[in-house]
Amino acid sequence: MKKRFIPAMQAGPIKHAAAVALLTASAAFATSNAQAWTLKEAAQPYSGTTIKAIFLDRPGYKAAQQLIPQFEKETGIKVRWEVIPYENTREKEVLNFVGGGDQDIVLVDVVWIGEFASNKWLVPIKKFTDDPKLADPNLNLKGFFPILLDSFGSWDKVTYGLPFDNYSGLMFYNKCMLKDAGFDEPPKTWDDLLNTYAPKLTKGDKFAFALQSRRGETQSADSFMRVLWPNGGSLLDAKFKSNLMSPQSQAGLEYRQKLMKYMPPGIVDFDHAEAVNALAQGQVAMITEWSAFYPTLTDPSKSKIGNCLAITTEPKGPAGLKPALGGFSLAVNAKSNAKKQAASWLFIQWITSEAMAKPYLEAGGVPARMAIYEDKAVQDKYPFVKPMVESWQGGVPDYRPRFPEWPAISEVIGEWGSKMMLGQVTVKEGAQTIGQKTEDILKKAGYYDGKKPLLK
Amino acid sequence: MASPVMHARGPRKPARYFSVLPRSPAFWFLIPAIAALAIIGIYPLLLALYNSFHQYKLADLASGTPFVGVDNYIATLTDPTFWEALGRTALFLCVTLPIEVALGLFAALLLHRTELPWMRAAARVSLVIPMATTYAVVGLIGRLIFNRQFGVANYLTGLIGIPPQDWLADPTLAFVSVMIMDIWQWTPFCALILLAGLSMVPKEAEEAARLETPKWSMILWHLQRPYLLPGLTAILILRSADMLKMFDAVFTMTRGGPGAATEFISVYIQRVGFRLFDQGMASAQAIILLILTIVLSRLYIRFVYREAA
């Protein structure tokens, strides 16, 4: 588009005027179209339809639950949801897909998009955005943070879902504990954290840091991958071979072993709840956790930290700021009937819209819309916004590979990453085993003989 | 009015129709149970058997479900993780089951005493409570009991001067924690079954034995033992099968960790079947587990139950 417009504008005043007129006319058309389209009218054919979703027991879903009655009132579409633990979500959804379940709105974790899309279990959003009756002219896909739309909702250049529950890894810290130890600001680098802050903040039953490392996705995503990227390491190289024996990856994994000295005992059994609770109860001074835990840490019934809570980006490593990236998109189940698919799309489009970003944020959710975070009042009210936006701007889109083989690799890391932390195997032995098993999985999947494109 | 011919033919028809079915009431009483068993037990078993000879990956159905012969069985039997998980389960079984039986027998002998009948009644009721608790909830209770900071386990060990332990983060202690929760939940079952056995001993014989000897061990071995053996066989079969397929409590308590310290065979099969979605391989593993359970049961019957006969 741009290439066509630029010569036209340079061709002279008449052509310039024509181009401006054309632009104005198309803008006016878009506006009139926007005025013509209403959710109520779009939903009229689907009034009375019931659509089903799977939700988690997390703030973003509670926020959606508060807003759903508004959608139901406006559209007549009934939204039903089932809250299940994260650990069972993928299992439940896959069984739904293959067993013909009744789930219409699919919750897609960033690491499931490859599997769900490759199996054609999701409807590409193009089907709906190309339909003027269903597509909100104000949808504005470019209004989403690109990293979130690409990572959570897209696979192989096709978009399937819109980002709904969005996280970035942040550092939450107890500024009072830091001040008592003589620090006016949080550590800027992982190296500072280990060598300068940790020794002074670890005394008796108080510890400098907690890195949730329980076996499962917590070990693989929150613990293992978190120490690879900032050190310049990674799980795989460009040819999908293990990169864990590289000096950078080894440095990251060795770093984690050293930092364990300043973590509470039993850290290999810490899940998100335990890490957040350790900071909330004043047991540890710093944690790196998902931005979504901000409401938990500021809830006086769950947290004692009060005004001592402060938030910043994760520390930088030799490779710069490489924070954890995670979150979920909402997509439409390809196995649902056409009516339910349309109704589901209308809901997804509505809950992730720019218009709903503020109510969603105020209800405890974290929207993926850029515009909302430009509001100064929002930045002041939610201290996690600034570091989160900074993290999303500098994050790694494939922080965890999103291909269908990730769950199998995550299981391997869950087991051997924990063994490494416990000292049952050395860092080198653990990395070698994970690398070998990962390559076996990828070889079987056909990545090395060209049967599958190297997509992650 | 019906003609005589028609009248003569009329009643024969239903008689012929029903004559192919047995008239025995036992047949009709058994039919619902057999039907239920066929739907709930036999059909899934046959399906698992069928799947075990096929490639059946739920998350990759596009590649089809071809017949692969015994490949899944070979892959299972040559998988070191499978053997490690099986070994861990065998260790758990060999250590936990005797403790449950011993504690259950101790409790049963105490409850068998005739003093304070109301205490016996109260104890019997309270014994049912752990058994009635859902497995997953037992795991969650375990997480609370063995929490390093707030758990009652560290509180109790602290009373005798032992420093706080990382029950769920230390591989050995995590194994012990799961054992303790299983013993807590299933010792009452052993106690109730063995108590039923003890109550079968004729009162006259028991009184005569008590007059003969004051040693309870003599009475237990020579008089009560034969009555306990059928119950003991049932305990061994049921608890072994239960331990081989123990999943919920372990999953909620440790998720198989730390490392692989509590990854028992069922946790591993669940991982293969519902995390990796390799139903073919998981079915082969489940069939091998079933064969193991049957062999164990036959051994119990041969060596324990036969002794009672």
C-alpha cells in the first residue's frame, strides 16, 4: 500500500489532492461503517445461543466473569464457563477436540498454539474478520501488542486467537526489606542480585529470592527457561539442535545453582502460590513472577506486604532484558457448529476489544491493548503497567518454543531440571540429558529430515 | 371369538419365543451386573488392548492410527523410565503394605477386646473417615501437613528437637510423606477387615485358649490366624492393585516430584497418556500393569489364602 501511495503523492498537486480526497472518502466510509455496525445487531441471529468456555482460577478470568452479564444483556448470547486448574486444561481441551466435547471458546496457552493450530482444531479469525456482519470495524488488530498477538494467537503466519490473559515476568520486591539491607533500588542485573543483594538479604529464616521451580510447567517455563535467555543461552539453536551445552546456556544454569543458596529451602516444591506467598508474608525479599499476581499481592486479606510492595522489570543479564513471556488467547473451536462459532467470535472480539480494555483492567484483568496503557491515569493507578509494557516491548516471542512438541519437552525439563537443582545430577549431565531427549523428540517429529518446517 | 385352532396355537407362540432364554432366576439377576461390567470394565479393557497394538496419538491424529504390532510393548519394556517408575512403585508397595497390615492388625486386636464397648463403636466409625476421603483431597491435606513453614509434621518433630525438614522438596522425605498419607488413609481399611476376621473366631474357643495361655501371640498364631488369612488375602490383593494404580493423591501432593522421587507407575502412565497423548504406548503400559496385578493376585491366593484352607 505504502509503495503505491508515495509516488502518487509526489506526482503533483492534482494527484496529491486526489489522494487526499480518496483517503478522506475511505476514512468517512470506515467511520460510517463503524457507526452502522453494532454488537446488538450482529448478535441478533445468535440470541439465545449458549456458548461454553474453559476458565482458570486467576484474576483475568474473574474479571471476565464480572463483565459477562453485560455481554449477555446486550446480545442475548449466554456464556457458560467451567473453572479448572491450569494443569488439567490442555488435557481437557484436547479430549474435547478429539472426543467431540461441547467447548466453543478455546483457551490457548502460548505454548499450545502450535499443537492446536496444526491439528486444525481452531478457526482462523480471517473467517470472521472477512464477514462484515461479524467483524467489528473497530476491531483494530494493530492495537494489540504485536508480541502478544503473534505469540499467543498466531501460528505459521495465520491468526487464530486474540490475546486475552496476558503476562510478563516482572520483579516484585519488598522495598522495606531492601532499604533495611541498605539498598534504595532493586538490582538492575542478575549478577547484582546474586553477588550484591542476595548475601545481605539472606539472614536466618529470611531469604533474598524465591524462584518457583516445582516440577511441571513451573519448572520448565518459570525456572529453567528464565535463566537461559538473559545469559544469551537458549534451549535450541537455529537448526533445532540442543543449545544447552553452549557456554551461555551453561552459565545460566550454573547461575541458578548458585542463586539457590539464597532461596528458601524446598524451592523445588515452590509453585506460583508458594513464591507469591513467600513475598506476601515477608519470607523473601524478591521474586520474579507473572504480572497477573499483582492483585494477589495487593489484596490485604492475602498479603502482608502492603506499601512495601514495589515492581520493576526482571533484572538484565549479559544478553539484556529477556523477561519471561506467557499468557493465553481465546479462539473459536473448529468443531463447534456455525452458530456457536459466530457467537463465540462475537464474545472474543468484545472481551478483547479496545472499548472493553479499561473495564477489564479495572475488574482485575490485564488487556493486551496498547492504547489503554498510554493513559497516564492508568500508569499511575497500576504500578505494574510501566515495567510490563517495557517487558513486552523487549521480550522474546519464542521464550518457550510454541511447536506441538513443547509439552513433551516440558515434561523432560520438569524432571531433569528438578534433578539438577536437587544435585541428583550435575548441571552438565542434566543439560546433556535434556538436550538428548529433546533432540530425540524433535527427530521423531520429523524436524531433522525436512518433514516439518522449523517453526517455533 | 377365536376358533379352536387359533386358540390352540395362541399360547404356544410366547412359549417358543421365551424358550431360548434360560428360566433360571440367577440368570436374570446376574444380567444387569454383567451388562454393567461389560460396559464399564470389559469394553474399555478391550479398547485399551486394541489401542496398545496401534499408534494412537491423540494430539497427532492426522498421522493416522496404523497397526504397529508389539512396538508399543517393546518400547515400554525397553524404556528405562518405565522400569524406574515400576521399581519405585514396588518399593512403595513392599514397605507401605506391611506397615499398613501390621498397624491394622494392632488396631483390630485392640478393638477386639471386650472392654468399653462404646469406645469400640466410636473407633469403628472414626476408622471409616480416612477411607471415605477423596484421594485428591488426601494429597491436598498432605501438602498442608508437610508444609515446611506451617505444617503440623514439622511442628510435631520440632517438639522432640528435630529441626524443620523439607518434606516435599527432599526426594527421600517426599517418598516418606506419600507413604505416611497412604498409611493414614488405608490402615483403617486393614483394621476393619482384620477385625471382621477376628469376630469370626468362636467365642468358646477363644475363651478356652485364654485359659490355656496368657500369651496373646500364641492365641493370635494358633487360633486367630486361620480366621485372619482370608481377610488378609483380600487386603493384599486390593491394596496391591490400589497401590499399583495410585495416582490422585500423589499428583496433588507432589506431582511426581521432586525430580522423579514420587513418580510411581500410574503417574508415569498418566503422563504418557494425557500429557504426551500417546494412548497406544500408555495402553501398552496399562496392560502390562494389569498383567502384573493379576500375577500378584494369583501369588497371594496361592501362598496366603491356600494356607488358610
